[in-house]
Amino acid sequence: MKTAGSTILITGGGSGIGRELALRFNQLGNSVIVAGRRKETLEETIAGRRDMHAMVVDIEDPEAIAAFADRVVAEHPGLNVLFNNAGIMRREDLSRTRDLRDAEQMVITNLLGPIRLTNALTDHLVRQPDAAIVNVSSGLAFVPMSGTPTYSATKAAIHSYTISLREQLKGKVELIELAPPAVQTELTPGQSTREGYMPLDDFIEEVMMLFRERPTPKEILVENVNFLRWAERGGRFDQAVEILSKY
């Protein structure tokens, strides 16, 4: 993936991993559009920075996504890189009948959102030089955490979808999967200070080093996520499931 001179759209760009990626790619000489639901946080991200833009989108609304795609292409015709980063995580108790609204919202935001936005932008991206799509999955795509079953399932689906998309867009758009480990962000309450989670700055630093490799790896995997990514291949899958069940 070209890491300078691109026009990059990052969903969920107002906080956490998305925000830090936006800032770092902007520093490398890219025009960056951060998108999300909260205008205030997006404006905070771009404040005082050149070639950074904020655009509001409701990633849960298919009509809003289609309208957003038309607008972003009209305002930024050089757009050639999409980061599908927006996501939500909720804990669930599967031992009893429950309200499924959290599960349904995670499927819509984490899975249908990226599928819909990618679909809306595909015709544009295939015509752009150095086009790339980066789908943010998770270490939990490879070993689920029992306390977050739907979240883990959506990330496993994103991993699978990325592989299929890579094959279908081969030679037209580069497909990259970024699979974070547990990182200190506010994805869940209190997570930004949770002991044992990877500090956000350390994560971003390692990620940016991997993006600068040539060729860019198909999967961006920091060292901390390798235990989960290769657990099944290494015969550690059951052990990993048991370890994660304690969280």
C-alpha cells in the first residue's frame, strides 16, 4: 500500500485506533478524511491540521452510507484508500434468553457497515491508482472470547470476507487486514487503562512500521496478536479459548 500521497478515508476516525492511524498517515503526507457519527470528536481529531477533513456518517444506516459515499467521492475525487475501522463491542450472557439488540447492532456496525461502505465505493476505487482497502478485524477473529461472542463472530466474518474480496479485486484494489490484539482504547469502558492490554502508542508505532514494509503484508499483525492468530496452527487453540474466557 502506498503510504504517502494518497487520499485516505478512515471510519471510526474520531477516537482510538482510527484517530491515531489518521494522524500518523496525515503526518506521512496523505490527505485523510475521518468519518463517524460524532462531529465533535471528528473536529477535535482534525483541529489545526492540514489536509485533514471530517465527515459525519451513520454506519448503521444503509441509505446514509450510500449518500455518504456519493458525497465523499464528489468532495474528494482522489480517494484511493479505505479503512473500514468503525466497530463496537458489547459483552453478552448466552446462558439465558436475552434482548438481542446489542448483538444485532454489532452485526450491523461491525459487519454490514464495512460491506455496505465497500460496496458503495468499489466502482470508484477500482478506477483509482494505488487503490487499497484495509479491513480492521481483531485477534478475536481467530480465537473467540466467550464473553463477547457476537463481536468475535463479526470479526471472524470480516477476516473471511476480506479473503474473498482480495481474490475478486486482485490486480485492481489491494486488500489488507489489520488484526489488533487487546489495545488500550475506549472500545469498552475502562479499557484504555486496563492492565495487560497493549498501550495504544506502542500498537500504532508497530503497525506503522509494518505498513512501511514492501510489499505491504496482507495481514498487519503486531507481535502481541500472534498468539491468537496462529493458535490453531500451533495446537494452542483450546488453551487460547480457555485463557480468553477469564476476561
